Amino acid sequence: MSVFEKFKHGLTKTRDFVAAQFNRLAAEFGHFDDDMLDELEMTLIQADCGITASMESIDAIREHIRNTGDDSHAGVIGALYETLSSMLTERKLTLERGKLTIYLMVGVNGTGKTTTSAKLAQRAKREQYRVMMAAADTFRAAAIDQLKVWGERTQTAVIAHDMGSDPAAVVFDAIQSAKARGTELLIVDTAGRLHTKKNLMDELAKIRRVIDREAPDAKLETLLVIDATTGQNGIIQARAFNDSVALTGIVITKLDGNAKGGVAIAVARETGLPLVLAGLGEGADDLQDFDRELFLKAILPEY
Ligand SMILES: Nc1nc2c(ncn2[C@@H]2O[C@H](COP(=O)(O)OP(=O)(O)O)[C@@H](O)[C@H]2O)c(=O)[nH]1
Ligand SMILES: [Mg+2]
């Protein structure tokens, strides 16, 4: 499967929904009037693109029609593509040979932090990097075991302490070990936390301080993992986590889960943070670098 086919396959539900609405609207006349544009705005909102992004998109389409007189199906999709594209920032995660990069994986419970950590470990190992994972989710014994199982499957070393221990201490150990072994990528899997619980957010800030102190020369990526199926709450999560740990990128998982893939647009538009990875399924290969063009082509009808 090409990367585009992977995006298309993962985003089937969102595209089917958006395309069906488009085609229904355009079926009768082949062009768009005011009422139809209002309906199109509703479609974008229902696909979880967010109120702001949806409104701005329709405004841009109206302006396009005013300026060019082109209210055709293709003209409208083209204008929509352009405006959505301007709202999305993408950035590719890169590693450097012989230098330590740390990925700090954060997010609420069940969004896919552990799975994504394992997928990233696998990808980096395939590219011949020296990789290690740290089990900084010490809340549940099962969480530590889950990471260890992924460590075995991907043949990646896992640094873990007992359940209930201080996650910052796990990270401290992992960094010492990474330095000793010449690790090039250390992935820190953390516990899912409610962005509303202050002490849990403080704990994350403490991990962050340990990293800054013990590995000041390492390249740090603080990645928020958001589950696309949770919809607009993702925006609130992104703001809260950004306030306590200064995020460098957003990972959107479970884009294959429902017809709400537009949430990637809402989060990007509202936070201005770059999208770095897209989770398009549960398989190890279902993690892709976020690609703005392929993402939009996969959710919009062809034109
Ligand atoms: N369909 C789908 N499921 C995913 C994806 N990423 C993670 N999952 C599933 O989401 C569930 C929770 O994942 P987990 O990594 O344990 O979440 P964590 O609590 O954030 O560590 C698991 O059943 C994963 O298989 C994805 O991109 N697509
Ligand atoms: Mg986990």
C-alpha cells in the first residue's frame, strides 16, 4: 500500500461521510448556493473540524465564489482544500545518529500512548537506531507489563521500576542508562492523566525537569497523543497539556475509528501546534508521519 492509500484506507469513514454530503448537495444543480454552503458548514462541524475552522472555511469559499464566480463542485472543493491546508501545520520527527533524542509521550488515558511508543520504537529500530523505552506509567502494574511485552516484540530495552514508584525516578534511571549505552532514541511512556488534575500535571512537569537537568543536550520532543474519537475535547486537552509541559507536536490516533477525522484540523487550527504523526489503525505499520496534503486528499471528495 502506498502512503496515500494508507491514509485513504484509515480515513474511509470520514471521507465517506464528507463525500456523501458533498455529492448530495451538488447532485441537483452541480453548483453551490448559499443554503448549500450553510449545509456544507454543518457537514464540516459534524466531521469534527471545529466551529472556527468550519466557519472560516465557508467564509473563504464564499469569497472565492464572489471573486471568481466559480460556484462549481470542483471550485468549492478546491477552495475548501486551500483554506483547510492553510490551517494545518505538519512537521516530521527526525533522529540524529550518535545523538540522544527523547520522546516524552503524554496524554489522557487510553489515547494510544503506549501503542504509539511501541510503533515508534519499531520504526526507529528498523532504521538501525539504538532505541530504549522507559515505563514511566507506574500507576498500574498492567501498564508496566504492557510496555515490557512491546519491548520483547520489538526487541527494545525497557527501563522499569515497580508499580507505584516515582515516574521521575524511572526517567532519571533511563537517561543514565541511555547515556551509558549510547542510545539514540529514548521513548518515555507516561501514565494517562486527566488534564484537570493538577497534581498529575505537576508530576509531568517534574519528569520534564529531570530530562532538562539530566539530558540538557538531548533533543526533546514532547508529544501529545490525542484520540480522534474523543472529538472536540482534544482541543481542551491540547491547551491544558501545552500549559504544563510545552508540547512540540501532536499525534492523532484512531483516525480510522469514526467519521470524525476532522478533529485533526480543529486541534491544529486552535493550538497552532504541528501535527507530527497519524494513527490510522492498530497495526504496527498503521502509524504514519502526518502529511497535510495526503490527509486532506483522503478526507475530501475527488475534484
Ligand atoms: N483503531 C485504532 N486503535 C488504536 C490506535 N492507536 C491505539 N489504538 C488502540 O487504543 C487502545 C489504547 O491504547 P494504549 O496505547 O494502551 O493507550 P494509552 O492508555 O494512551 O497508553 C488499544 O486497544 C490500542 O490498540 C489507532 O491508531 N487506531
Ligand atoms: Mg499506556
